[in-house]
Amino acid sequence: MKELSRMIQSLPESGIRKLQDAAREVPDCIRLETGEPNFITPEYICEAAKKAMDDGFTKYTPVPGIKTLREALAKDFTERLGKEVKISEIVVTGGACMALEAALGSIGNPGDEVLVPDPSWPVYEMQVMSLGMTPVPYVMPAANGFEPKRENIEPFITDKTKAIMVNTPSNPTGAVFSEETVRMIMELAEKYDLYVISDEIYDFLIYEGKHCSLKALDKDGRVILISGASKKYAMTGWRIGYLIASEKIIALVNQMMVAMMGNATAVAQKAVEAAITGPQDFVGFSIKDYKARRDAAAAIFQEEQVGFSYPHGAFYMMVDISCCGMDSEEFALKLLAEEHVGVAPGGTFGKSTSQMIRISCGTEMDNLCEGVRRLCRFIKKYT
Ligand code: PLP
């Protein structure tokens, strides 16, 4: 038979998925490798989905999503960004994952270069490559709190650079970019005429400081804002994300949606509408819970004198493993075998974090603390 896709075969393997698959095989494993809230979707959201099904709301919807959901999103983002967001500037997608793919697909051509944060969620690199574009990493130095400086970005901009991807608060580091950093990125984007794909899916999960949206600083429609319901409302399995961009870009995003999915799932859209317009107590409660877990994990690392990054947002922590003399994947597999703890190898997020691993605090407090204690014990054993 003829050759299968060379492009897809050339994509790097996600180290997170690899560890997930391995961790699933370990029966009593403490799973700290996965970036998923441990909460189940709040009841009022599930009720809205059940009602939608009972009402027969089970057919195709308009391509960019149902009007009532887009109206709710427009109101929410208008308030949060401090500038008007029209419903014509919003598309509802199959998770933020699809929103990112649609954003890249609508601005780029094969051969273009896209600046991708190092470290970042491995899917960014895979998506850029799967569209025939070239990912160019820019480092977010640990010594600068995992925030990029101008000199980490500007030297990598060429005539081929089409866009820069940004993620604040960051997966995997938990860095929340300062206003100064966000302004510097926007200045570069304007100077070199770059699109900005700003993944702000963790914007609600800030422990210290404040979230500065790149979209709020967008003067001429170059920023594509990506977000979704997965993390905020514990709705990972519902697969609803959203994309906010200029109407010119939205026209192409809609074209991609037609090709990829047609429209996001009808009942899931109704559920997310209820999530956004309903009481927000769950969000407030979950933020407090994540913060308590971060503090508890940080206290153990401090007590055990194990190097870690103190995240100001999102639910991840980076842990230094440089004293162990192993690469991060070898470390993660050995830790899994010996201590039954799953972690994500830092190398899967970029070269700059190949001597680190990521843990997720999206698990119950007792589980998290036990996992962190075992992790510290393992690091000490191999130091
Ligand atoms: N963006 C970042 C930074 C993420 O960490 C994730 C999931 O882990 C996503 C996007 C994907 O979100 P969704 O479930 O909406 O596709």
C-alpha cells in the first residue's frame, strides 16, 4: 500500500500521553501527570444538558455556535477585557485544542514560522507542524520566573515569522505574565507585524497578581484569544472551547470549522451557556481549593529542600531534577516504577525544562501530598 502521512509520522510524541498510558497500567498509582481538574462538572451544568436533550436540542447548530452562548460569551469577555467583544467575533469550537488549530490554520501557510514558548503545552508544536509550518522555540527562563524577556524573542523573528503563541497563566510553569511582559510581546508583534495566538484558558486561576490579557491590548485585530470551559468549569470531557478574533479572521475560522467539525456539540453548548450565565460559586470554591493544594505541596518541597517553581496561576508546578543525573523521561518512568507516582517529563514541554518534571495539583489534597512526599524521597535517593 502507499505510504501513510509523512507529516503526521514526523510529529513528536507527547510525553504526557506516554506517561498517562504507562501510569494507567500501575493499579495504585498517584496520578500527578495529567492536567485535568479532579472535580466533576457541577450539577446545574449537567441539568442544563439533560434539559437540552429532553427538549430535542440534538441537531446541527450554526457553525460558529448557538447565538445565546455567543451572547453570554460576548458579555463575559466584554466585561473582563474592558473592551467590546461582538458575537460576530466569537466561534465556539471542539475544545480550546480545536480553537488553537483553527487559529493557526486561518493565519498561516506552509513554510511560515511560528514562535512557540519553551516550555509550553506540547500540542502547540504538534499543531504548528501538522499545518506544514515551522515551530521556532523562544525560551521563558526559569531565572526570570518563566517569563520571556525581549532578548528571548526578538532575535528569533525572521521574514518568515507569521505569529507568536503565548500562554498566560502558563502550562506547565504556572507563570502569570506581568503587564510589562505582555506589553513587550504586543510591542514586538506590532513592530514585526505578527499575529498573536494567546491561550488564556487558565485566566480564572490566579493566586497572586492579576491576569493581563493580550487581547485587551489589541489595537488592530492581530490577537486571537483562545479559551474554553474545560478547566474553569471542570468540563474537560464536554469539549467546548472558544476563539475570539477580528471578523476577518473569524470568516476563515468558520471555514475551518466547516471542514473539521461543522459545529461544536449542541447539548454541550447549552451546558456551557448555563455554566457561564449561572452561579459562579463553584469557580470561587475550586480556586481556593487549588490554592490550598499548591501551598501544601510547596510546604513539602520547602521542608524537604527540593527545588521547585512557585506558581502564581494555573494548577501546575515544575520540580528540579537536575541533581539526579537522568533525563526527565527516564526519571518519570523510574519514579513510576519505584514509587508509583505519575509525573510529566519536563523535556516534553521544551528543551529548557529537560532537567525538570511537571506535577499537576488537579488531584485531591491527600493524594497530592502523598505523591509529593514520594517524589521528594525519590529525588533524594538519586541525588
Ligand atoms: N491550552 C492549554 C494551555 C492547556 O493546558 C490545555 C489542556 O491541558 C488546553 C489548551 C486544551 O483545552 P481543551 O480541553 O479546551 O481542549
